[in-house]
Amino acid sequence: MQEENDRIEIDIDDDVFPRLLGVGDENLQYIASHFSSTLTARNTRICVQGPIAEMDRIRRVFVDLDALYRTKSEVSRDDIRTILRLSGVVDRGESTTGDAEHFGIKVIDTDRGPIRTRGRRQDRYVKLIDKMSIVFATGPAGTGKTYLAVAMAVSRFQHRTVDKIILVRPVVETGETLGFLPGDIMEKVDPYFRPLYDALDDILSREQLRRFLDKGLIEIAPLAYMRGRTLNNAFVILDEAQNTTSGQMKMFLTRLGVGSKALLTGDLTQIDLSEPSRSGLIEACELLRGIKGIGFVEFTDKDVVRHRLVADILRAYEGDNDSRSGE
């Protein structure tokens, strides 16, 4: 049966367009070589003609490239290769852990385009969040644990299945230096919540974020502020959960009230406690497995969705640590 074709046009801003195409349209030709569709540059538009199944992926590649250029003012071949891989496109001579036909689950629509899962493990992650009341997500940096958690929280908030979003972090890594920082307690810990603010800023407009924060519909607070509270109808995220003690973890989990969902993320290789073996996240993952309503997902360096070198760097450090422990 003949595959059905379609034609779309992707608008690119005048100041970005020639830089995305590259010298002699080399970037456009490189991207086109990974698809069956025909890609043509006209004025400030990319005209795409080919199989319907490719349209969304090609559009997503150029949306991601446009956003990347606005962040770093350049786009390299490595950047394009990474974005193609994250969009489920197999690079020539490479494999993508079996995700060549992975289109991703749409989590939420934003002004910058839809946010989708990138890989089978992220698919399982968002499905667990939908299904379970409590989800533990562990794994290295760059696997999308926190970003997807925030995207899911905003999506549920927009669909009014929760009344508020609460983003929590332990601030154990600040240690005794906290008292020497200027400002009140929230100003002191604000730098440690920057990853959460960055995720929110990528999903919501500045005006929306400011309004929700001012009204208390989105709350960002240190873990210690959760003591004594009951969190009803809320989507609660505990980020950097590997830095909780056993007591802090128990306190947090027992704050959950009616209609709430809790998501705990952490990297078990990045524990800042003086006694890493006493991490509340490690203990919880051991004690709570098998309890109905609690889900677990474990990411690996193969699930890293940042620059392709991040996974290589993580593996290098893990290999070095293994060799040192062997010695």
C-alpha cells in the first residue's frame, strides 16, 4: 500500500534562518538525508513534502534547533545530530537503543511547541505518574526526571485535576554557609531551586509563572517547610531526594493528603549527606517496593537526553570510580 504524503511549511525568523541552514544549506541537506521527505528552503520557510508520518518529527527538529540557537547563538553539527537522535531519528552508522520509531507521548503544549517524551523509559515514567499516587524516579543527571515531573505537574494543574503545585528540595548541601548568605530564608535558598524555576520558565510564560507564584498556586519551598502540613489536592515534587535523611523522607511521604500525587526524583550517585548510606531515598526504594499505588522508574546513562557527550562523561566517571574501588 502506497504511503500517504503531505506538505507543510515551517516558518523561521529572518535573523535565525540563514544560520540554521548553514553554509551552502549544508545543515538543511544533512537533516534531509535522515528523512524520506524533501526539504526546501524558500524565503524564511522550510517547505517539507513527504510521508505524513515524518511531518511532526521534522517540525520538531526545526523547533528544537531554533530554540537552541536562541540559547547559544550557534548550531553545530553535533547539536543537529543530538536533536535528530532525541527526535527518534537514527543517525547514519549509529543506533538509538531501539527508539528509531519512537514518536513520544505529548505531555503538554507550550508556546514553544509540545513537550514530548524522548525514549521508552520516559514513556514509562509519564505513564506511571498517571497511574500511581507516588512515583520514585532515580538516575543520572540529564535524563529528564525533574523536567518531565514539572511538565506533568503543570499539565495536571491546567486540567484542574490538582489545585496547586508544590516543588520541594532539601537544602542539606548548603551546610553551614546558609547563614552567611544575604536576605531572608527564601532568598538564601533561592539559588538551590534554580533548576525548578528554569523548568517552569520553559513551560509557562513569565506572566503566568509570576501570577501563580504570587497567588500561592505554585509553591517552591525547602523540605523543612513541609513539617506539620497536610497536602490535599496537590501535585508535590521532591527534587534531589537522595539528600534526604530517613526521618525527612518519612515526614515528606506522610504529608500526602486526599487527591494528591507525589513524585520524588534523585540521583543515587550524587548524595551530599555526610553518611551517604543513610540516604532516605535509598531506604524508601528498598522498603516501599511492592506497595500498591507506588511506582518506581530507574533511568541509566543510556537515557540521557542532554548533549551526547553527557552520557560519555557519566560513563567515564563511573568507570573511574569502579577502577578506584577495585584498587
